[in-house]
Amino acid sequence: MLEVLFVLGFFFMLLLTGISLLGMIAALVVAFALMMFGGLLAIVIKMLPWLILAVVAVWIYRAVKQPEKLRYNRRRWP
């Protein structure tokens, strides 16, 4: 809800200062892109410990489980 109020306040402040409609749309697009990038970066930082934990778990699983030796049956065609 606060994000919507921020965008509306941003829009109205640009409108009150005399910026054109095209300038307001460009500013909103840039602000949206920056906020989206910041949000994705925050999600990556928040999920990083879990990603590292998953990598360590797979590494330990592969180290414990020994690879099976493949046995091939060679058939001769008659």
C-alpha cells in the first residue's frame, strides 16, 4: 500500500512542479525500473543463505554416495 502512495505522491509532485506528462511517464518508468531492480536484489540477498545451504547439501550427498560402476552386457550378433 505504501508503494502505491509513493507512486501517487511522486506523480502529483511532478505535476505540481510543472513537468510535462511525457516527463512524468518517463520518471515513473525509471522509478519503477529502479524499485524493481532493488527488490530483486533484496530477494537475492535474502535467499543467498538458503542457496548456499542447498549447494552444500548436494555436495555432501554426492560425496557420501559413491558412484556405481556400470556393467555393460556385450551381446554378439549371430
